[in-house]
Amino acid sequence: MSRSELQHPAPGTVMTDPVRFPSGASSPVRTKRAFVLLLMTLLVPGSAQIVAGDRKLGRTALRVTLGVWVVLVAAVLLLVLNRTLLINVITNPFASLVIIVLLVALALGWAFLFINTLRLIRPVLLAPGARPAVVISLVIALVLSSGTLGYAAYLLNVGRNAIGNIFSAGPAIDPVEGRYNFLMMGGDAGDDRTGRRPDSLSVLSVDAKTGQTAIISVPRNLQNAQFSEGSPMRKIYPDGYNCGDECLVNAINTEVTNKYKDLYPGVEDPGAQATLEAVSGTLGLKVQAYVLVDMAGFAKLIDAMGGIKIKAGGWVPMSGYFDEVTRTHGMPLGWIPAGEQTLDGEHALWYGRSREYVDDYSRIQRQQCVQQAMLKQLDPATLLSKFEDIASAGTKVVESNISSSQLGSFVDLAMKAKGQQVKRLTIGPPDFDASFSTVPDFDVIHSKVDQLLASASGPQAAAFVDGVVQPSTAGGHLQAAGPLQSASGPAGRSAQQTPPPPSSDFTPVTTTPDGEPITAELLNQLKREGNEEAIRQLVATNGQCAPL
């Protein structure tokens, strides 16, 4: 009803209706009416106008409200019946832009309805003491309604920009033998270098139906890496990446970026693509896409998550400067203690990168632990509460050739994988002898990879293929038994050479053999005395780690 209709009602209109004609009502009734109209606008936008104001406006708003409810019901049904499709719609660049525009329009429309409701309330008719309460309630309702929609539009836009910056617009990939295989690389890209030298290489293999996951870690010092068939680099190195001790697998990225990028026309990151092809050929596994994490910005992502929680098996040094003459590190910048720890970005970065006093394989185990801790702790509550910071950090840290059109499928798989046992294999200790990465036997690697993936497909078995590959019951680490345990040659390992695989039930080493507590002061004193061997013995277990 218009203002003129309120001032000059039609003949027969009942003037005593307190909803439409509050001027004749008592003060308590006016106050109650004000709160009821605000509540109606909050819960059923347009209903207040239907009963107390402009019915035409109310009917239009009510139709929009009912339409929104229908869309929400459809979204809930999709979440239950086809979660992948729902995520694909939300992450699609065009669809997400449409949703953002609609959310902004709904937020503005809802705010307009509240302003119109305030006019219907006619605050001048309220008792002086009731007016502040009504205004405060209106502000709260505006924040809950229009504010929430506006913030949702903002977050969706942040996510849309992050997806556009991180993921590609290329074609979708299909699973190979029922699995998606992603190469995860971590390395530095400083101003003084072209391309990254990945310090961390691991393949994440995920069953396309169940989400069961296996992680295959490739040491950065692996020699004679084999390029997959069809790789342009196979013409340069037909017998493998074998040009001496400097031809380690982590050097491929930089070499291709500096010398052979013309072999990859139209490829955004030739070095990353060539590294993917080398890992594919080495493992005998079709790796379809890569995710490259810049470790220099990795700390920002950890901080955005609020840190990660781990149980550390031994003390880890934050190494000082490296003296090229003596080939030793200076006094550590600090130490990460053994035991349960919450690591911020800087300490998590050091924890995953430090290899002083231990070998690369202890570092690989810690890197796997950091990855698992991030996946475990990146739950919906953390993602929603810190979404903006995480998305912003992700654009500075992550690069990938995964198509944004498949994010729905992969997010759905990640949800299925959460809570399942992750099986692991390292092309080096503790699953192979320490010398294996120097003279690798690729037939053995292919065999072990095949066994690992077979055990991570379909129902999870306790044992597989004649007992050669067995997942441990505690930490989910894939152990090599039989030939790999009994032999000490290139394809084997001995118990004396390397520690057993880490598991979640280990006891952190916090005291010396004499029972004295291990402290940063004690370790630093040993460093000042030049007693490197004593430090090496005290921190020997720092490869053990479990996410909390």
C-alpha cells in the first residue's frame, strides 16, 4: 500500500489494524510490530511489505526469495548427489562471475528492503527508549543478511582470482589405468637464477574412484633419469639424463629453461614439463600434471593456515651460512626441538629443507610429513575462517598446469582421500639402499611402483604381491620387504645402513644416552667445540615425523 493509501484509505478499510495503521496502536504494540517486521524481512524478505507496505514490492521480493530458496535446495541436492558438478559450477570462471553479480544484487536488494521496512516501522511513533533497540536490531539484521551475502561475493571473487592465477585454462586430463598422477615439486626461484631447481619431487597418485592415495618420493640427487617416450628431451638424452655427477634430476628444470625451452613451443613452463617427463620415464608411470610450490613463499601459506602441528622425532637445525672452503655450516640460526610442535611458516620451511647432520632421505621423510600435516589440518573450518589469506598466499606460492575445469573432480577426490591411509614409497632409503639413486635399476623401480599402486587401488589390503609390498599399520608408510630388505646391493638395503621407516608411534629423542636433556644450548656448545659427530648422533632420528 502506498503512502497516499495509508493517509487516505479506501472506504471500508479497517483503521484499527495495528500492522498497517500503527498510529492508533499502543506503544508496546508499536514496539512489538517493529521487531516483528524486522524479523520478517530477515527470514522471509518481502513478507513485511506484503502485510504492512507496498504489496507490489513485496510480491516481487517474495518471488525472488522463493527463487533463491529453490536454488539453495538444488545446491544441497547437488552437494549430496553430485558434489563434483556443484564444485565445477562454483569454480567455473563465467559461472562464478554470474554468481558474484547475483550475490551483490541480492545483498543490495535485501538492504533496500530493510530500509523500506524501517520506513514502515515509522520510528517517530516508537517510545524514545525503544528507538535505539530497533536501530541496533536493524544494523545487526543488515550485517547478517546483506553483509553475509556481500562477504560471500567477496570471498568467491578472491577464490576466482586465485584459481585464474594458479591453474591453467587448458584441456582436461583423463585418468591413466584408473588413477590421476600429479608431480609435486618444491623449489626456489630467486632473482639470481632462471627457473627453479626443485629440492623436493614427489608423485601423488590418486585412485579416480575411491581417492586412495600413494606418494612416491624421488630424491633430488637421482642420476640418469629416463625421459618418457615422446619427450623432446629424449632426443637430447636418449640413454637418460647422464652427463656426470652434475646431471641430477633436479637440474633438469634449470637446464631446459636456460637451453632447451625452444623444444617446448606453447608450453608455459618448459622446465617443469621436462621434469615431469623425466619423472614419468623414471617411474614407468604416466604423470599427467604438475604442481610447483615456490619454497620461498611456502612459509606464507603455512602462516595463512595458522601453522601446522607435528610430532618430531629429533632436533632439526636451522642451518647457518655455508663455508665453501671447509664445506661446513656455521653456527645454526636456531633449532626445532623434538616432540610435539606447532610450526609457523618459517620453522616449517626449515623443518622440511634442513639436511645438515643427516642425509637427503631424512629430509624427504620430513617433507612428506609436512605435506600430510597441511592436508590433515586444512579442514573446512580452517579453510573458511582463513580463506582470504590462504588464497592470497596460494597465488604467490603455487603454479600448476592442472585445468581449472577439473577442480571440482579433484576437490571431490581430495575429500574422499581425507582420512584414508596414504601409502608411500621412496626411491632411496628407507626403501632402497643409499647408493641406489646413483646407479638406479629402472626395472626394479617400475616393479615396485606397480606393486605400490596395485595396493592403493580398490579395497585396501594388508599385504600384496607375495608379501613384497606391505603398508605399515602405524604410519601408512609402504615398506619394501623380501629382496629389498635382505640385500645390501643397489636394489637392497640393510638395517645397519638406514633407520626403519617412520611411524606415528615413535618416541621422540629428547635426551642424550646419559639421560641429560637435549637443549639448544647443549647442541650449540658441541658445535662451538667442533664435535660434529656428537651432534650427528643426537639428531640422527630427526627424519621421524608424524602429523598431529
